[in-house]
Amino acid sequence: MSQLRDIVEITAKSLVDNPDKVNVVEIEGEKTVVIELRVEPSDLGKVIGKQGRIARALRTILSSMGRKLNKRVVLEILE
């Protein structure tokens, strides 16, 4: 399941100004995987994107990967 975490981490690090402050935690349940993404407060807008486009795109990628694994994937973006 670390592929999901890796995609979020690589994408977030390429978007933010402080890539060393990016923290991704994967919490796996029976049918659901929760991925928590933490970035610096100043980089929060870069990860979310205009009108949430980047966050929505990330969630779309993760949900389609999750379907292949028969799991529901939830991305939470935290400060």
C-alpha cells in the first residue's frame, strides 16, 4: 500500500516551497485507507490549488488506485 503514500508524498514535495516539511501518514483499515498529508501552513494553498483542483486531482488518482485494491482511499490535508 505504500504506493499510495509515495504518490502523495512525491506530488506534494514537488509543489511546495519547503519539501522537507512534508509529512505523509498512511492509516490502513479493513476497507478504507486514510492518507494524512501535512505541510507548512504557507504551503497549504499550493497543495490544495485554485478552487481545490490539485487536491481533487490527487483524490481522483488515489480513488482509482484504491478501486484496483478494493479499498476506499481518503486524502486528508492537514495544517
